[in-house]
Amino acid sequence: MSRSMKRLSLEAAAVILSILIFWIPLYFVLVNALKDAPGASELTISWPSTVHLWSNLKEVVIANDYMLLRAFYNSTLLTILSIVLMVMVCAMAGFIMHRRSDRLTPVIGFFVLAGLIIPPAIVPTIWVLDNLQLFKTMTGIVLVEVALGFPFGVILFRNFMGGIPREIDEAAIIDGCGGFRLFFRIILPLLKPVTATMIVTSSVSIFNDFVNPLYFFPGSENVTVQLTLYNFMSQYTTQYNLLFMNILVITVPLLILFLFFNNKIVSGMTAGSVKG
Amino acid sequence: MNKVMKRTYSYAFLLPAAVIYLIIFILPTIMSFFFSLTRWTLFDWEFIGFDNFVTFFQEASLSIGFKNTFIYAVVTCLLKVVIGLLLGVLLTSKIRTRGYLRSVVFFPTLVSTIAVGIAFSMMMHPTLGLINKALEAIGIPAVDWLGNPDLALFSVALTDVWKGVGFATVIYIAGIMSIPEQYYEALQIDGGNAFQKFRHIIVPLSRSATNTVIIFAFIGGLRSFDLIWSMTRGGPGYATDVIASIIYKQYQAGFYGLATAGNVILFVFVALLAFPLNYFLTRKEVDL
């Protein structure tokens, strides 16, 4: 077989496999979200005899007293607040961690690394939040997301600081610039690319977060989008069509984000983790 | 460091992060060592020594978590390394559908884990599921993916790989692209073939990518909870219960001391495996 034929068949095989492995699950969710209840419960990938897009969507939205809308509100607010706070604290900490080195530096480095590895202690965290009157509050869950996202975020910012020449700082200092003015007027604007990366990657992880809201933000008023999936599943009956529609509704925002910020997401994932 | 520097790079910048991190993460971690030794109701505690740990190791429904956690982490990690590397090689080669394939492999990373878990548990349904129907169509008997206790953990692990391999691939793509062109030129001059290129250039020189993937996938595997919970809830029986799902079950049942002991065990388990692994891997890393 000639070289170009070989390459072509490899390529064709890759595309066919990608359809089988990645598109079919997505298509499976899509067609079943469009079916009526008995049709969806057969779990096939046949095209629905009648398309129930709007009626399913409506039922998903109004279920449990408009739970989905509350969930979207909560998740969006949680994502925005966490990201704003996280960007601020990580940028400032990353700035200091890169520029300053003294006896404390290795200690700080150790704590940050530990945060990447150690799983959070669940019940003691609830205990701490409860003592601060923050358990089951938006403030509490935001602080949890920030604390758990901090190690990765600060490493991202610290690494990026390495590309900003110290001469810039020195020039500013000689001109009489203090630390705060240096950071907020000169450094922070230069951190825009890594901030964008951080915003995109964190919004994916926080919007999709299931575990932290489950533990630290319980209560029917506090529902987040990931928990709405359990609206249509119970021990005895599952409304498959609505369940799949719900999956679709909570997945679409991030897929749209992906279409626009594909490169940012990818660079964010590799930024903190590969040397060189 | 002089005075101006100290004042400019003031630790005041670190303060907000330090306060949040110490109170919300470090303090609970330290307290967990104490509360794991108690019978605890959040408002009241009673010191009971190592009873919680003894329970954890003696009761079969709890101690199975160690084995399952380890198997799950090793299986998902190995598969992500192997498939991620192969996909990384494919997706850095000169094929025309490269951009499309990269996007496709990567998109599951963005889908919620719970949604993936639910969709795959439907596709793995023993009688109606797509996977079994496809197997039957080509003459392979149906498999009870999530109902068979010997198989369920691996079925969940495979789903985890489906969702997570995009991340490994992206890391490998970055690692392979950072290999300098000269190495390939040298190989060409020496008349090496594609396999030699893979074996003697790509594998050794993307070592730091491999290390990153191993560390992330392994630690992630050890801490994994949401996918397992959404697919099997630890069942059938306790066949897919991992330490993290046991912690959740004990928490739900109100055994806070026992749940916290589970947390401490997971902490020690992860630290005992992750730190030596990290040391072992980075020792062998080469600089390009």
C-alpha cells in the first residue's frame, strides 16, 4: 500500500472511531431528549416519531416549582463570585510568590502543593463553616470553591509572572511607585491573558461542580444545576425524556463556551502542568 | 532583600488568600486528625481513640474501599497514559482532520461528570443499553456492565477514561510539540522508521508530560467520587465503593467521626502514594 493510501485509511479509521466513541453518546442524549416518555424509556438511538422539543423543555423548566431556573441562578452566581474572588486572591498571591524570596517561600510553596494533593476534609469543613455561620450560604460555598481552587490558580499566576520582566517593577519603584500602585496599575493589566485562561477553566470546573455543593450548600433553595439531574430519577420511576433534556440544558452553555474559547481552555489546562 | 523590596512586595498581598486558604482548607485538615478520634455530632464530641479506624479496617463494607480505590486509580491512570500518548502522537502528526479530532477528544472534559455518568449508565443497561445491542449485533453475548460485581468497577473506570482522556491528550500534545525538530532530523539522517521515532524520541522526550498525566490521573483517581456515585452509588453491594463514596455514605448516615476517619485515611493513602510517586517520576526527568 502506498504511503498516502496508508495515511488516508488511518485518517478514515480515526474519524469513524471518533463518531462511534464520542458522537453516539451525545446523539443518544439528544434524540432521547426529543422523545415522549415511553419512547425515551426504550433507550434507543432511533429518531423520535414526533419531536417533543418544546414540551419537554417546558416540563423540565417548570418541574419542582421552577427548580431549574433557581439552579441556573445559583450556579451562575456561584461561578461569577468565585471567579472574581479567586482571580483577585490568586493574582496577588502569585505576584508575591514569584517576586519575593525569603525564609517563608518554601513553606508557602509546600502548603500550595499540599492543596493540590490532599483531599479536603469534608465534615470538619462543615464544622468550620457552621461555626462561622456560613454553612448553607452562598458566601460559604464561594469561599470553599476559592480555597480549593487556590493552589492551581496561584501556580498558574506565579508561572505567568515569570514572563513579566523584573525591570518593569524596578522602573516603577525608582519612579516612586509603591507596591499597591505597582500591582494594580502595572502588573494586573499585564496579567490579562492568564486571567482569561483562569476565568474559562474555572467556570467549567465550578459550573460542573457536584461534590462541593452537595456537601456544603445543601437545601432545596440552594440547588445548583448538577443537582437538578436528580429531579427526574427516583428509586422507582425515571422520566428518561426529561432527564435527557435536563442533561442537554445544563451541558449546552459549556459547549457554547467551548466553541468560542477552545484555545483558552486547552492552554489553561496545559499552562500549569507542563514544564518548558 | 532590601527594605524597599520588602515594602513593595508586601505580604499584605498574600493575606486575603492566606486567610481563606488557612481557615477553609488547612484548619479543617488539621482538625480532621482530632475529630477522627471521636464520636461526633457537630455540636458534641466524645473521645473514643482509634475505634473509628479499627471499624474502618475490620468491617468488610468499609475496608473494600481501599482495594477498589487503588484498582480504580491504577486502571484509569494506566489507560489515560497509554491512550493519551497514542492520541497525542496521532494528533500531532500531519493528518488533515487533526483540528476536528482534537476538539472531539477534548469535549467530554467539559461535560458535567454527573451527566456523563447518567448517560453511560443508560447505555450500559443490561437489556436495553446501546452497548449490549451493538455487541449482540456482531454476535457477542450481552454483558451486565454495572450489575456484575466483578465488572462494575471497570465499567465505571472505562467511562472515566472516556471523559478524562482529552486532558491527557492535550498534555501529551503540548509535550510532543515541545520536542525540538533536530531530534527528528537526526533520526531521518540515521534512517530510522516511525516506530523508532516513537520508541526512542517521543516516549523518552515527552517524559515530563507523562509524569504530569500520571500524577494528575492517579491523584484524581484516588479521590474520585462523583462519577462512581452517579453510575452505581457504590453498588452492586459494595463492589464499586471507594473511600470517597464511603465517606459520603457515613456522612449521610450521621457518623461524622467515622466519615472524618475515612478522610484521614484517604489523606494518608493519597500522600503515601503520591509523594513517593512524584519523587520517583521527577528524578528521572530529562531536560530538553
